Amino acid sequence: MTDARLDSAALERLTQTMLDIARKAGAESADAVAVAGQSVSIDVRGGRLEQAERSEGVDIGLRVLIGRRQACVSASDVSQRVMAELAERAVAMAREAPEDPFAGLAAPEQLARGWDLAALELADPAPEPAPADLQADALAAEAAARSHAGITQVDSASASYARRAFHLAATNGFSGGYGRTSRSVSCVAITGTGSAMERDWAAESRLWQADLPDPASVGHLAAERTLARAGARKPPTGAFPVLYDERVANSLIGHLLGAINGTAIARGASWLRDAMGTPVLPPGLDLIEDPLRPRISASRPFDGEGLPCTRRALVQDGVLQSWVLDLATGRKLGLPSTASAARGTGGPPAPSPGNVALTQGSASRADLIRDMGTGLLVTSMLGATINPTTGDYSRGAAGFWVENGEIAWPVNECTIAGNLRDMLRRITPANDARPHLSTVVPSLLVEGLTLAGG
């Protein structure tokens, strides 16, 4: 049973076997996770195959509880001998672990009892693409990028396919699983040489092959973005409006999600720890979590503790409505879980949001560029210094300088600074979010940030 192409029934049997072994080893309660995956990736360079990789594997994780003491173990060998040794080690570790008054499985009445996997459409029923088909996609992306005058090199062009199956079972009676596929194409192009070299990229990924855009369009976009960066220089230093392009705007919402994560809130280590019921975004903006969107990469019918996932508002009309909680952080805070537990094989559940979407605006990105007058359009970011308790923010950035409402010249090597609490209250969203992403966030204009350039 070491073939990664285990079907759902085989993964279910594997987790149940692991639970039976754990009980015999002395576990009072336990849950087990089995993950089977296979992937193929093809890289090309200069019109030729550069690298081809195929991987397959099965991993199993076991969490054992003895009273309020818990321990987690994992392995990639699912033989009976290894699983028995795994369970014995987990029980021994749990007996020596410090007591955690918040550890424990879900009560039976909390568990998901039924879900419609067909409606979620997470796994493409189409056959796995042949390596030759993936190579053709990568070559098409590379050729499209190289067809643009001024592109001196295509650093990489890749295509990949992956299939993954997941099953969770626990001694509280829960047992459930689902599969997921993904198909992607990416391209990185370069213009110029030496110190004048600039690069940019484009990539597309979908759960279903039929939804993937033409690979050549990925190469063309990578080249266009790269050529636009030729001659980049540092911007002036001062206070200016900053427009976060849709490609990077989700990072701002990511900082918000990190600040309302139950782990940070329970530790008191969040700049939003006292913000429940107060404005965190401008009026009229909602941030909605919906784990049940079809064909989306972060969709799931239940969370990592077997609780049913539902659509809910994290922020409504700008006001914070909810933390992101699993069972343990909910118990610490005296609140119910929000069914946000994520679970891998190597550790206990932890809170993590699923699909989220921010309310879009009525203006286009071009409208916001016109309205901002003079400032910075950010298209890529690097490095970060974020103070988790104060929200002080500093990040390296590159993009384009805007003068009189028009893009003037490309920018590199600058730093943006501000405070996230203030920044998020001042955002103006565009209408250009891509609906197929798990984090649907449009371009965001933020007034009055500090730029450090040349």
C-alpha cells in the first residue's frame, strides 16, 4: 500500500487501521490523516527539455490524546510494522507531554455529517496529461515570450500537473476525504544584460485542465511585463499614494488575516487583538470567507477537525465580525470554532482561512492610477518587516512611478512604510480581482504611505 494512487476507499482503510493500532497501543482518543499525492513537472529552456520530475508518495499522520496531553507523529512508510511503531511512539510521547487544557477532538454533535463533493468539483475527471503534453505547453509559453523583441532570455518556462487525495478519521466517529487536482503553466522572462537586467513573470493555475488559459498567453504576458520594466530606477523619497496591483494586493489582506488568526489572538500577539466589533476596513467593504466555491484551490467540505465548512463574513461593512479559529484556539478564547482548522500529517490542527473575497469597487485600475496623481504603482514585493503587535509595516517593492495620473517610468529598489491598521482603513478597491483565485482581492489604492527611494 505504498502506491500514491490510492483511491479514497484505500485511504479510508489506512486511517481506520491507524486508529485501531493507536487504540491497542493505549491511546484514549486519536485522529489520523492520510495524504496520497502524485505530480509531474516539466521545465524547458531554449526550446528543449531542461528538467522533468515525477513524484509519488503516501504520508500518514497520527495525533494521540491521553487526557489533555497530546502528541503527533508522521511517516511516509505505511507498512503495518511502521504504523505500529508510530502509534507506540505517539502514545509514549503523549504520556510525557505537558497537559494542554484546550486539546481535544470535536464532540460528535459538532461533526460534519454530509457534504456534496460533486458540487465542489475539486478533482478534474479528465485523464492525467502525458509528459509530452506538459512539455508542449511549456514550449508554447517560452516561444511566445521569446517572440517579443527585446526579450534577451527566457529564464524558465514550466508546466505541471498534480493530484492529491486526503482522508481524515478520528475516534469521535468522523471519517471523510476528498481529492484535488491542479494544472499550471508559468514563464519568467528577462530583458537587458548585466546591471540593466530586469525580469518579470506570469503564471496561471487551475484545478481543471479545461479552465487553464492558452499557454502562449502566459508567455506573452510575461514578456510584456518584463519589457515594461526596462530602465527601472529608484523613485523619490517622501509621502505618496501607493496603488497595490492586483497581483500583490492580496498581501495586504493576508496581513489582516494573520492578525485575526486565533493563534495570534490567543497569545495576545496581534495588532488587532482588541478590534472585534470595530472598523478595520472602510465602510461598505466586506471580507467573506467561502470554503464551498466550486473549482477553487482552497475549497473544502469540512475542516481539519471534521467540522462542516460554511460561508461567513470575517468583516462586514468594514467592521470586524470574527476571528479565524480551530477548536483549541476557540476554547482558549471561550468561543466556538469557526471550522477553520487546517491539518497536515506532521502536527496538530491549526487555524487557517479558506477562500476569501474582498468587496470590489466600481473604478478600474486605470481610474485609480488617474486619480492618484503622483505616486507608486506596486507590481512586485520582496522582503518584509511586520511588527505583529503594532502593525508597523515596511516592505521592499518594485513597480512604476505615476506622474499626473499616468505611468511615467519603471521603479525598483524602494521601500514602503506605514502602519497596517491605518493603511487598511484607507484602502480604495478597484474592480479587477480575478475570480478563480482563492484570495479574490482587486488592486488597492492606499493614500499617504512613506516611500524611501533614491
